[in-house]
Amino acid sequence: MSIKSTTSCLSCENLTEDFTCSEHNIDVTLLNTCNDHKLSQTKVVKASNCLNCFNYQKDACPHPVLASSDMLCFSWKSN
């Protein structure tokens, strides 16, 4: 068995924070994929968490009280 990455909507630059596709103006779910997929430049990886997020301990952090090494949210941005 092998695990492969797909061009799902969750890794697309058109996905907004409220899980809407800004390209097609539809609600997105975990299983959505499309041919207009554009890979986001901000990649979430296994090691991603609040401590290595660009927004950590800044005004841009949407969850400053909850931010910790064990948390990852949809506002995570690469340093």
C-alpha cells in the first residue's frame, strides 16, 4: 500500500479560511478536488504547529490564548 498526495482543495491557494473556494464560490469539503487546483505556496507539513507559524505571538494570530506546540490551525503561515 502506498499513500499519495492529491491536488485536493485543502492544499489549494483558492481556499479561504471559511472553507470556500474563491475561484468557484462554493463550499469545500475534505474530498473536493478540481482541475483548477493551484498549489498553495504555504505548505502545511507534519512538523507544522503554532511555534513555527509566522503569526505566533503576533497580533495576526487568531488564537493567541490557545497557541502552543501541539496546535495547528487554518491560519498557519510559513516563516
